[in-house]
Amino acid sequence: MTGEPTTHDTENTAVPADAAEDTGGTGAAGGDRASDGGRPHPGDRLRPGTAVTPLRAGLHLRGRRGSLTLEGSTAVPVVWGLLEEPLRTGGLAGFREGLEPGSAVRAATDTLLGRLADHDLLLPAPPAAPHPHPDPAVARWIDATAAHPDAAAALLATARAEVLASDPNSPTATAAVRALTAGGVPVTLTPDPDLPPDRILLTVRGTGPDRAVAAGRGGATGYVTAPGSTAQARADAAALEARLTHTAVEPQPRRIPGTFAALLAGAAAHRLLCAAARLPDPATEADDPRLLPGIPTVLLADAHPARADHHSWLGPDRIDTDRHVRLAPPTGLAEALRRITALGEHRLGPLPAPLPGDLPQLPVPLATCTPPAPAAAGHATTPRTLTGGGPRLDLARLELFCRTAELLLGETTFTVGADPGHARGRALRHTAARRLATAPHNHPPPDPAHWSGHPQLRHWWTTLTGRLAVPARLEVHRAAPHAHAYRAVVRRTPHEPGPGRGPGPLLGEAVEATPGDAAAFAALAAVTTVTTVRTAAAAAPGGAPPPPSGGAAAPLATAGVPTAAWEDPGWTGGWLADLAGREEALQDTLHRLYGAGPTTTPPAPAPPARDPGLAGLLRSFGFTVLHTTEEAR
């Protein structure tokens, strides 16, 4: 049997007629297979609820804990036709005894059983004692879901649940009682006048530490919290209701519709029962790539249109130990963007998601977002829309996210990055640009003949001065004698140059390891500035461009991404690969030049962080948050 897994845990495998008998099955459900060398035990049976679709030359099976596609032989459906009934009825032992040892049918049967075990579609033979849970429907659910059904059933048999609500006769409370009762758990319904009218709290005891789940709504959106302690569930519910009410786009209906109440109550009961029986949380069953492993999830549901899905979310009050999570830094740009998407979820996220919106993506990819405006002198101020560009849209989104987070934390105090190297590169570039802007140029600039042919510079400079028709001047200076660090600046040429007139307004700047890279990023920044102004995407079009970040994200963008042999620096991928190779040496150079001592002109004192918990939340999601002055040392 050969082949590789594809999406959704599905394996495309050929079953030869002379398949070897040693299958090496190691399914999670095979708790008693260890003594049999990993082979399926003759008493194994198919998990309840497993659906089977015969193919012309194969078979597709799908269950709650896995799915499998077997292809490559017309004998597969034939063998399955003989095997299915014994597997579903527990008669596998007798069926295998009737097969001749060493025969092709016996080998094919054992190979197929091994693959079923590998994908967790088999259960051990039922024990001689009765099933720990007497309810047949609950027993089938446990058998279909649990890695160790007997242990899960024993836990549920000792569980005792309680439903708390301000109105015990509310549709949500009565639906929760029905759902828990259907799960085979005794339930007590208790009035709790301290709960809001639309919130219920479900708790379970007797299976270890007490567990609780809250369900309710904020605005027109319903929610179900992740399992936790009672205090954690109450805190999460209060935070969710406040957040959902604040971001609601529709008025809250006076009453929860009956079907919507049943959905919320059923989902809450399901999560609580799984927690009590130590089964996987329902949020993990769909293999949703948007969810971040290690971060608790909340279910959000809407009635119109009907929709419910899970989202990674950490509330402001982290009482339980599993809420004190800190993910490892993302290993690549795609993973960083997954986390940005979770933090920017429009109903839950503390930060706005940087998205292209309706902005043009030519001549430069643009992303935009509108962070919440701070209150000034007791009244609200107008939100400021931010826009950022980059050589690619994913890089523009990452840069704008980091800049937005810095703005909310205190723009001159913190530097944010996807990982430590990214944050350090951004911080050092900001410091170097600020220092070099006020330093005298006592040494001649590098010869343009050595860098003006950079393909990225030619592209962005032609775009700026040709396509956008902006009269501009480009200057490049070495940061220090013999240092491999350069600052490039693009300024608009004054309409009436002459003695006594200062330089034109700054359009873009960059600090990079080579003069060509610095010039290219400065031209790119200038194109972004001009395009942003012309599309009226910024609240303050005449403002200065943001501090340079340049190639700080190049190592993250190229991690695990192969570069084709034909991708020279004229291609974005090839340019990023070259930048990534120079980034560590550039950071060392900048740290040696500017990493110690105060700046020439100290920045004005930064205001206190508007959200003291934002830095901690970013770190929990694996981002790096640096105090810029500390990073400079």
C-alpha cells in the first residue's frame, strides 16, 4: 500500500492483491493493539457513523475523527463488500478466521484494516462488561468521537451538570437543560439573578476540576465561550458581550428567537460535555485553518443570515492557567498573517484588520485600516485611517498591522514585529533614520554608477517620475565610513527652486545594507505616499511618510519559500531572498552604529499606552513587542 496523505486527512492509496500482511497500523483508537505489534485486533469494529462511498477503483470513508481514500484496485470495493458487515456488527474475528492465511484476500483485508486503524476509524472490541453509559444514543456518540470510549463514558456517568440563568424559564435555559439531559447527564436548573437576561452559565462537576461554559449574546450576535473555570467563563462572557455590543451593526432584538436559542444552548452543552468527558473540543473537529492551536476559541453565531463558526480569542481577564498562553513566533509570513487575521476579526479583535478594501493595487499594493480613535478631553475624536504599501500585498498588510499596533501602544515608545528579528530590524531602521536625518554628511555619497542599475530601483523610480509624473530628487548617503549601511531619501522637487528655499517635502526614505536596496525602498515608499494621497486614502494626506522598515520582513517572507533559479533581484521573490541574506549583517552594523547612547534629538515623551493589555495580548499571539529605547541598547 503506497501513497501520501492529501487534504482533510485523506489518503490516496493503492491496495495490491499481494499486499504484505504487516500493516503497522497505529490508530489512536487502538488502545489494545500494542500487544499485537500494531496490527488491527480481530475484534476491532468500525466507528459508528462512518460513511462509505465506493469508487470505481477504490473507496472513500469519512468519520468524525478522520477520513480516508483508498484507490488503485478494483478489488478494493469487492473486499469492502465482504468486510463491511463484520466490521459494523463486531463479527470481524469470525470473518478473519474464515480467510486462508497467506492468501491474497487475507493480505488485502489486513492492509485495509491497517489503514482504517491509521486514520482512527476503528474501535477496540466491546468489553465483556456492559457499556459504562446505558443510553444507546450517548454510547454511539462516545464511540464515534472518543479515542478511549470506555474512559470517556465512565467520566460522563459520574458527571453532574447545572444550568444557571436569571430566568430559568427562558428559551436558552430550557434548551440547555434538554441538550444536557440528552447527553445523559443529570441537570439542575438554578436561578441566578446576577446574570444578564440573555446569558446562561453551564457547569459540570464530578469529572475532575469543575468546568463551565457561558452562552449569550451581544447585539444581534450570539456566543459560546471556551470551557474553563466558572470565574473564567463569567469573565469571558462579560468581555464578549461588551465587545459584541460595541461592534454591533444591527440593533439587538428584544428576544432571542427559539431556534437561535436552541443553537446557542446546544453548542454550549456540546462543549461542556466534551470537556467533562475529556473529548476534543468541537472547535477542533473541522480542521479550520483560521484557528490558532493553543489559543482558546469562542463560537460566534448570527441568526440572519444563519451562521456559526469558531474564532481564536483571548479575553482581557485571564484567570485560568490555559489562558496564560504565549505562542512561539510565527515561522513564516503566512503564519504571521493568520495571527493578524485572528487579532483583526471585525467583531472580536482589538486591532483593525489591514485589508486592501477598495484601494487600487497598482502601481503599488496598498492596505488600509482604521484604528479606534482615542477619547480627548472627555469626547470622542475622528478615527484616523492608515494606509501602507509594500512590494507585495502580504508585506503591506504586515507592515500596516505593526504600525497600527505601535500607534495604539505609543508610537515613539514601542516597536512591534512578527518575530524578534523583524521587530529588531524595524527598531534599528527607525533609530538609524532619525539619527541620520540630523547628522551632517561629511563624506561623499556613493557613486550612482554602482547602484543606479538596481532593477527594483529602476522600476519604482520610473513609476514615480514617469507613470505618476512626480518631480523628485533621490539622495543616497553611507551611514558611516566603511559601513555597509546606507540611507536613501526621496523628496519632491520644489516648484520654484532657488537660493534660500529648503528641500522639498519628504516622500520616502529607507535604511538598507546596499545603496541600491536603500534607493529602491525609498522610491517604493515615495510611490506609496503619492498613490495614497491621490486616492484620498489617508486622513492627513499631507503628513510625513512613516518611518522606514524596508527589508526587515524579508527573512520572514522567504522562510521555507524556495527561490527559483531564474528569480533575480528584478523579481520580488529574488529581491527578498537577497535582502534576507543581508539582514543579519545589517542589523549588526546598525546596532554597532546606533545601538548605544541617547539619540541626538530625544523624542518628546510618549503618552501612556492607551490599552495596557495590548502588548501582552500581542505577545500571547507570538508577536514581539519591544520598548524601542531598550532595544536600542
